[in-house]
Amino acid sequence: MTRHTHLSDGNLVEKTLAGDDTAFRALVERHTGAVFNTAYRLLGNRADAADAAQDTFLRAYRALHTFRTDAPLKPWLCRIAANVSLNRLKRRQPEISLDDHPAGTDPPAIPDLSAEPQRELLKSERARELRAALLALPPDQRTIIELRHFQELSYAEIAAALEISVANVKVKLFRARKKLRAILARETNQ
């Protein structure tokens, strides 16, 4: 889709609405990583995240006429991905907890131990612990951590995506970080 790489998201949305399907493909290619990662961090496994990403783009395509082309697209798509993922989590029973490692999750990646084996192993272990701790957070807290720290959205973008005030974003993020720290501290002390 190289012919669309120079266009802004807003221009691609306008072209899509005018009937240019290649413009929407360019948007999908541009934002697949962010959408998939949002879903993956909320759901905890690749297959569910891939399905949620596909649902996200389908919903986005159907609702594209409601998107303001002067607004950034990434927060809008991440919000849809978070909502799709949260809906999937609500259908799952029971909830994910630290005591129950979620079935169906991908095993930790095998680290490349060729250089600095101890550092690589420690890094891999920390990533696994962080992932488990994130999955132990309630979905709304997981979402706000994902949008801020992994998608690197600003407070204002998160507020717009979640339809809450910036002050509420800060409070929710503070509480989510505090709970995440507590979970990680419990894992470290075990």
C-alpha cells in the first residue's frame, strides 16, 4: 500500500468513506500493531488478541462515518480494541487471578542465551512476572496501564478514548500502578 503511506490518517479515513478500500487497508497496516498489542495485553493470549484485533477493525470500518477526521485515529482504535477485549473478558469465566495461571496463554518466550545469559534470563523472567501481574489486574486497570505505558497515549488521549476526565485518568492510573506494584511485590516475596 505504498501509494497511501504519505497520507494522514484523516485523509485515509476520507478516502475510505469515498469508497477507496485500499485506503482502509493502509489504515489497518498502519495500526495493526497498536490494536493487537492492546488486545493481547488485556486478553493474555495471541489467538484471542488476533480475533479481537480483527473484530476491532471490522467495528471501526462500520463506524468510520462517526470518526472526526481532525482527531487522532490511534486512540479511537485502541478504545475500540479495549472495549472488544473487555467484552471478551466479561464472557470468560472465571476471572483471571494470580492463583490460577490462565489456561491457553502462550508460554514465555525462550530467551536468546548466547550473550550475557544471566541478564537475558533475568529480563525474560521480569517480563513474565510483569505479564502475569498485568493479567491479575481488573480489566479497567489493565486497560488504563496499556493505553498509557504500552500505547504511550497522553492523559488527554486516554481521557478521550475512555470518555472520562483527565483528572479521572490520573486517579485511575495512580490506583492501577499502586495495585500493580503490590502484585509484583507479593510475587517477589513468594
